[in-house]
Amino acid sequence: MFISSDRKLLFISALSLIIGFTFLFTITSLSDTVIKTKQYNTVKTYGKFLMVIPGISKENEEIIKQQCSQFAYEHFGVVGNIEYADKKITMGSMKEYMGENLGFSVIKGNWPQASNQIVIEEYLLHLFGMENENIPFYISLKEDGKQVKYEITGVISNYSYLLSTSYGRYLETKAYPSIICGCEKNDEVQQSLVIMQKQLNFRNAENDIDYLLSKISMDTMCINERLYGHGYKDNEDMIYTRVLYLVLLNFLLLLEQMVIIRAFLLRNKKTLFLFEALGMSPKERRKVIFCLIHGFIWFGVITGYLLSFLIGFTYINNIFRGYSKFYISSLQYNVLVEGIIVGIIFSGVLFFYNYIRNETVIRGLIGENSRRQKKYKFKKLNLSVVIIQTVCIFFTIASFNFMNTFSGEYEDIDYDLYSKRTTVSYPLKEYNIAMYGNDYFSFNALDIFNEYKDEISLSAEAETNQSTILLNKNNIDSYFSQYCGYNDEKLRPEDEALWKQVANEAEKYVAVPVNNIKTVVLPQKDFNLFLKKYEINSPVLEKNIDIACVLLLPDYNKVLLNPSIKEKGMILLGGIQGNENNAEFCTESFKVESLLSCDAEECGNIQVIMSEEVAKKSKTVLGYDTISVTMNKDTPVSIQKNIEQKVSLLMASIQRGLLDSSGMRNSQDGLMRNYTSIMSNTMLFFCIIVICIYIILSIYIEWEKNSYEYGVLRSFGMSYKALQNKLFFMYGSGIIAACFLNIFLGRYAFTNELLTKQQIYISIGITAGVTYLCRIWVFYWKKKQPISSMLNKPL
Amino acid sequence: MIITEDILLSCENISKTYESSRIRTKVLKQVNAKFKKGSINLIYGKSGSGKTTLLNILAGLDKASQGNVYYLEKRYGSMSDSDLAKLRGINFGFVFQAYHLIPRINIEENILCPSYVNGNKYDKEYYQFLIKVLGIEMLVKKMPYELSGGEQQRAAIARAMLLKPKIIFADEPTGNLDTENTKTITELFQKLNEEYKTTFIIVTHEENLIEHCEQVIRLRDGEIVIE
């Protein structure tokens, strides 16, 4: 009861601790929750393996294990191929835990246990036409020429077609089964080697994969690049922000706590020395201080924990739905860690304080101090004030910068499906000869989107087997001459033989290099919109009367003398096709119903644009190499999901290729937008609170410490206002100094040029405004204190 | 109240009540007093009689709960805090029982404190005179805690006199001093009063100062007993 603290001081101190700890725990735990949930989803979706090598021999396996001993190795079996509707589908065998490692998620039913039980990928349900069957059900599949009956016990979801995202790393589907059976491992079953990290570490996954690739070089490998990408890279901003905010929040909290402790010790200095004079040992005195301060801080920690629990769940339920799983564990972990940090720091601080302080009891009581000060105690500049204001301005600016990163509007969602057809081609004079070509999307690939015509727009790049625009040798205008070159290289003997087969026809024309041509196919609805956009009024095109197209030429000058291609004229598309032994020169005429010029930056290549109907009629267009699906951003979520499912099924149906989607980026961006908005607003609010509390407490300390001296000065004629002005001068000068420091810091910290000038001014204005609001509050707080009571105030 | 030319400071029906959440203490009750120019006045009474409170109110260091204080014709209540502070700075000097020297600056800086506060230049010759007369010439560079009680009080007197104030308020100036120092300080007050016509209002409970003063205000339980 002898230890005092006036109510206002106690209230402000308690409030600052509670707010500080609540923010710290909420922000760090929310961040952890979001990161862990995303990583959990990554593992669930894409598995946690690094690499799968199918059909590896025992000798090679041993070599790999010796060279790469830091990894863990598992196996699964590849039984073989089964056939259904002329499609070969790979069947594998593995235990359920291996399925989880490889990202096979059971979305319906159960994992197979017996050899006649299987789980199948979702797209196969559609292939088999059995979407409406109740699981389990039976199906007869052709295996090694024989019909075998299997019980389908479940459906799995697998993102194997998404795993390799660069053209340099091809996905070989033999590595990855689409059907998994419950058969036991036996020697006849070809084993696939699964390489995993011993301890899952998303950050190291990319380096581990690169290391493996440097040691292993095989044609058929499956690499899980998503592990690093989705597990770490996508979360990198959040991971760094979490660390940065943790450090800074701790720093600000520490500053506040130092101020609170100082205020408390100052207030009770004489009392504690008096206790010592009356018989309390220094050790007991230290114990009292230790217990009181720690008790107070732990009160803040526990209250902060409880409030974080409530606030965190409110955020999760309203903004981060689906992310609640890890919040409690993250919160408890953070509270424990923070409690230990706080305990160690403050024990150290108190120990150090007691160690360095060597005031005798009497000095402590009468307050003598041998330290000489220059003149009277009005600092022009206070370093701690400069630091706190620099940090607050910096973090206010950082909040705005962070907010700006994800402040863009939602965009339409794009899906780009790449068929990755295995075309092998090489140059033969000015032509490219296509040797093989398969696994492009068939014409009916777009049919699955028919019911969503209103929500999406489609376009496709045609697979034309290296066909290009052929121009009459005698009529190359100045426009096309920039494209066409002549290849005088001597042919190899085998190529000579091939060239001889087509030379008569091929030499009549000059081929526009195939890389400069893009053949675009649009479904009728999209084609009509295209015609409308370019104001093309052509019944031939609208009704698909002829094999007609629109030609889009970058930076084309329509007023050319003797143009190679004329509007309403014909163009020839074609090229050399064949194999090692035979070559054939193929051509097809298209009517150029409309000839358009476009900005080269906008359209890139020369584009031959035709409708789907025309593409199907033509013999040049064989199918689609890439399909682009654009979904309107306002499409309802349920329809979005359906469309996305169709896209995924389309992708999976060719079991190859790549899928790139801005949809996932949009949803990620949406999450990041919410996350950064919360973090930014929280940091902003916390900065304001911190600066308020710091200023008020530091003024309080200054006042308490020097009240006697201020009383003397006031008694000799210094007015209250003059006194306050002198005290506050250092806060004004602190802001100016803080601004200069922030100019320096900002150059290095905010390099993305997202900040506007207004935001910087607002940041400075907020800190300055809050500082002066505190000044006004403190002015009126102490105004009524009589001078006589200041003179009687103990030191 | 009629104020004549001779009256420098006066108070009318001064009452002071201290209030806390539980207790209400009336320290001064309807005190009336006048102080002439160039006079030495004593406010005399036992501990707890309200003398220091009255002195603080007269000096403008505290506010009365009721009543008015006039310096010449200016009423304290009508002045702003800044005006009152200016009044104190130019016209008043203070000598406190506990000296109230600022411990972190040396004696010279303590003495020159009024000059710093009021922005008024001080008379350097007068300053030299003061420290000589007060016998603290050799002590000006020392820190307050290095001086004895008597020396500190003399430094406080020098501070109070620096700007040649009209009134010096002294609250138990000899309360912490021995007999010899008490005598010295008392003689000093008399000398300054004779030479500079400074008005002194001294709070004390020592009877030996009574013979040298013009007016004695005796307080008992917050009321004037004999004037």
C-alpha cells in the first residue's frame, strides 16, 4: 500500500501494455495462421515430395542415394496402363500415407485396400461418364488386353498436371498414375522413386530440387516446383512482414515498457529508499521491484492473450474464413515465446539497473545528485523522442506502402491452357518442317464451356503443324520484305533428299517465318464480338460462308504500292510436313475478308483470325495449341468454381501441358489485400497509440522528476504556458529530425515507388498531429497544479 | 477596499480550503491584511496555523478559495497566469525555508535564475555587490550540496534580490539555521530594507524577529488573532 502510482499513470500504463501485447499477439498469430494454412494447403494439394523418378533401376537408385544422402526416399509402384475409350491411363499402387506425400487427396470415398479396389482421378469420372454413380461402384477396364473388374472406392484430386511450370522441365505422365489400386507391392510392379526432404522445409525446396537436378538427369522425372512456389515464395512477403512487424512491435513495446518502469521507479524512489533506511535489505528491495514490475507486465501479457483470442477469431470469422485451424496453436506459441523474451529482458534490465545504481540510502532519500547539468533542464532535442517519432513516421509510411501493394482492383480471371504438343520441327530452307505433332487440344475441347458462354470469353491459338503465310516470290511488298529472309545454308544430305521432294512447289513461294505468325481461332460468339469491335461488316465472316479470315498486321500501311496481300483477296497458308523419309508440301487458300492494321506493341505477331467453324472446315488447322479462357470478375463464385473445374478437367484430359491462371493470383491477391489491410490499419493504429502513450508518459516523467525545479522557475516568474512551451520544444524539433531521418530511411526501404506524396505528408501529419494533441492534453492535465505544491514535491 | 499610495500589497477576506475525497480542511478564514511600501512584516503563528498558505497566496504561488489579493490596484484574480508570472518575476523575490536551490546547477546559475526566467538583464555590479555582502563570493562556482545551510540560504537571498524586487517573501528563512546564521540573515534583511526600501513579508514562528518589524500578523487556526 505504500507503493504509489496515481490513477492516470496506472491507467495509461496498463492500457499501453494491454494494447501492445494484444496487437503483438493478434498480428503475429494471424500471420502465422495464414502462412501455416497456406502451407498446409500446399502440402495437401501438391504433396510434399521433391521429385518422382519412375522406372528407376536398383543400381541407379543406389547411386542417387549415395550422391544425395541428405534426402529421404520412398517408393510407389506403377502397375501399368489400363485402357478406356482408346485412352491409356496409368495405374499405380501405394499406401495412403504415400498418397498424401504425393498430393493425392481423397475427395470422395476411401483409399483402396485390396488389389481389385481403386481410386480414380476426378476427370476420369467424367471420362467414364459416371459422375452420378454412388461410391463405391464397379467398373470394367481393359488391362493387358483383358477386361478386369474393379471396385472404385473413392475419387482423388491430384494436381500432377500443374507440377512442372517451366518449359525446361517436362512432365512425363508415366511418372504419375491417374488410378491407384490397393494391390500389394511385388517385384513385377515397376517402382517409382520418391525423393523427399527429411524435414519439410519450403524455403529450401527450390535449392534442393536444383541440387537433385544437378545430380540426376533422366528423361522422365516429375518435379514438385509448387512446393517452393506456393509453400514459400507466395508467402515470402507475409513471412518477412511478420518478422519485421514482430521486431518493430517488440521494439515499440519495449520502449513503452521502459518508460512505464521508469515512471514507476521514479514515483516510488523515495519510498523504496525509505524502506531500506527502515531495515529492508537491498536484495528485498530489488525483489519488491522485480515482483511488482513483472506482475504488472504479466498482467499485460495475460490480458493481451485473452483479447487476442477474441479479436483473432473475429478477424478469422469475418475476413479469413477457412484459416482458423492453426490460430490457437500459433497464439499460444507466440504468447509463450513473448513471455520468455519479456521475462528475460526485464529481469536483465532490472538487474542491470540495480547493479549500476550505487546511490546510498541517504542520497536516495534526499535526492542529491552530483551530476552537473548545463543550465536549466530544457532540452532542445531529445534522442529518445527523435527515435520514437522516427519509428512512428516510418511505420505509418510503411503501412501506406504496404496497403498500396495490393490496392488494385480485381481483374477478370484468365486461364491459359498450353497443350505442350510434342512437335519436333527444324528448318528446311525458309520453312520449318514438322515431323510429329500430337496431344494438342481437339476441336471439341471448347464444347465443355458452351453453357458458360455469357460468363466467359474464349480464344485459341491454332495448331497448324508449322504452317505459315506463303507469298508469291514475285510479289513481296515492302511490308513483308522486313519479315522474309533467305536461308542459303547448305543442307545436310538427308535434308537434301527431303527438299528435293517438295522443292518444285516450295520454291514458288517465300514463307513468312512461322514464329511471326499466329493463327487465332475464336468461337462464334467471341468472333462476332471481335468483328463488332473492329467494325467489320462482313456476312461472309458472320455466316462462315467461305474459308475466310481476318488478317491483323502490326503497323501495316494500308496505302502500299502493289501490296502482297489485298483485302478481299486470297492468302495461302501452308508449309512442309512429313517425317525423316517423306516430305509433302501442303497449302490452303483463305479469303482475307478484312485486312487490319494494329499497334505492334499491342498485337505482336501477324495474326490470322478465323472463327471456330472455319477452323474446323480447314485442313490447315488441326486443333488448338493453347486455349485462353477469360472469366468475368463479377461471375458468381459458384459458377467460377464450375468453370474452373471444367478448365482443370480439360487440362487433365490430355495429361500434359501447363495451366496458368490469374484466378489463383486474384484469390491470393484478395487474401493478401485483406491481410495487408488489417496489418496496415493495425500498425497505423498502434503507432498512434504508442506515440500518444510514449509522449504522455515521458512528459509525466519529466514533470515528476523536475517538478521542484519547475516550481522554482515558476515562482521567479516563468508562466505555466512558457514552461510548457519549453518542454514541448523538443517534441517539435524531434519531428523535424524524424522527418530528415525518414527521408534517409525511405530511400532504402520504399523502393517500389508505390507511395504518393500525399501519403507521406499524411504520415508526417499524423505523427505531428498526435504529438500536439498529447501536448494539449498534458497542458490541461497539469495546468491547475499550484506552484506551492510543485515546490513541496519531493525529488 | 481602499488602497492608499503607501499600500503595496493587500488581501481581502482570504479563505483557503483544501479538499480531498473524504476531508475538507479550512486552512485560512477571512483574512484581511495590508502591507506598506518599505515595511518589514511578520506573519507569526504556530505550526499549522496557515502562515505558509497565506504567504503563498499573497505571493501568487497559490490561489485562494475565496477573497482577493491586490498588488497596488491590480487584483490577482483578474490577471492571467502569464501576467501574474510577469508580476512575480519583476516585483517579487522568494526565500524559502528549504532554500529551494536547483541542485543540478551551480550557485551562480541559481542566483542568476530570475534573470534567465524573465529575460531581464541583471546589474552585474549589483550582483557582485550582493555576493560580497552575503559572503558567498568564493562559493559561486560550487554546487548547492557542497554548501552549508547558512551558505545556501544566503545564496537564495542573493537570488531573491537579484532583480531588485519590490517585495521579498520569506518563508521561515532562518528555520533551518543556527543562531549565528539566523542573526546574520536577520541583519541582512534589515540592511536591505533600509538601503533599498524592499518590503519584506516574513513567515516565522520565531519571536526574536518581532522587535524589528513594522507589522505582525498573528495567525491561529487560520484566523488573524492580533494585528
